[in-house]
Amino acid sequence: MSNGVEWALHSCVTLSQSQEPVPAARLAELHGTPPAYTAKHLQALSRAGIVRSTAGQVGGYTLTRPAAAISVLDVVQAIDGGEPAYRCAEIRQRGPLGIPPEQCVRQCAIARTMAAAQQAWSHALAGVTVADLAEGIDEDSGGTAMADVRGWLLKTRG
């Protein structure tokens, strides 16, 4: 998983706290991430329909739907794509002890295990929303993180 996933998730959590569009440069500043790289990931989120951008002096990014309707899996797939992490190359059919393709009527134990792990991972990420992350981050900070984010966004907007 790329660093972009972490940055995109933090950006989505931040956007969930704002009533106004947030410029990409402000998100990059808040998270200490490279502005161009942050903008690239925001564009990927935009292509996936998670955020939308508005142009102009008060433009920036907003979530397209409530944070409770955006899963962590949505963000991961927007940034890293929807391909599974493991791809079976059927190496059991290669080499001096290779098995003929007609004997490979089902996936091997490795492929089955990796597919089950991918499914569990996807299911776990689909069950957590951006709103859940914001709540968890707030709990981790003793209840101050999201208020601090909202205050910072308001203070730096002008």
C-alpha cells in the first residue's frame, strides 16, 4: 500500500471537518506532505467521486457525500486501484515438477489463502468509514483533534 493512501485518508478526515472547500495547498501544509503529491492524490479521489474541486479564490476540495458514506476501502481503491495485492502466476505448472493445466481444476492452497486474506482485508476496510476514522482520531487525542482541525481551517482560510 502506498503512502498516498495514508495521506488521502488524512485529507478526507480533514475535509469531513470543513464546511468550506479546502485548497490542496492547505491540506498539504496541515499534514506536512508535498503539495504536488497531495494534489495528485486529491485528483485520484476526485476521479473516484470521493471529492470534488471548485475553482476560484475560495475554491478547493470538498467531500462529495457524508463522511459516514465513504469507506476506507473506497479511498484505498481510489489511490492504489482495485487490483488484489496477490496475483497467482500458476507457478505450480512450471519447472521440472510442473503439474499439467488439466490437473489444476481449482486454485492451489497458496492462492486460496491469499484470496481469503484479500477478502478479509477488503471487508475490514469496507466496514470503516471516514467518519469512523475522524471519531477514532478524536478519541486518540482526548477529544481535541477534530476541534483543532476545524479551528486551524477557519484561522488559515482568510
